[in-house]
Amino acid sequence: MNTNERSMRMRIASYQSWAKTPDRSARTAAARKRSHHTRFVEKARELHPGGTEKQIADAAEALKKAHYTEMARRSAQSRRIRSEIAKDAKQKQIARALAGDETAAA
């Protein structure tokens, strides 16, 4: 079985499973409870103990955006560092090859 067929079979099974689910909300309640979103809401409530639900929701959304923006910044930083390391290694390999180092070809 190739990957396309396997993927299609899994999709069919998923659709059938959801079709048999009488209460979708109950099925996903545990995952929602453990989601990152609740963490942001809890932190927003700590920051604004007397805030309205709208203020809490707005603060939670801002905290979520800040979190994911920070993750994107760190990811970009990591990719840049890895790229620089690879570039330096390639330059050293070229320099060794030009200098006649026989191990550079390996």
C-alpha cells in the first residue's frame, strides 16, 4: 500500500469515526482542557484579576500572539545559526581542498 492510499484510508476512518460521535464537544473536551489556549487565559486572569471576559479574552489573545512570535523569532535565529555553521564548514572544506589537504575530499 502506498502512502496516498494509506492516507486516504486513514481519512475515511476518521470521517467514519466522527460520523459515529454523538457529542463532538465531549469528545474533544480533554484536549481543549489541556490546550495552550487555557494557559493563556489563566495567565490573562492573573494579570487582570478584575477584568471583564472581553478584557481577559483580548489579553489571552495578545499573550498567545507574543508566545508564537517569540517561537518564530527563536526558530529563525536557530536556522540562521545553523546556516552560518554550515557555510563556515563549507568554506573550511574548500580552503583545505585548495591547500592540497587530502582529507578535505572526504
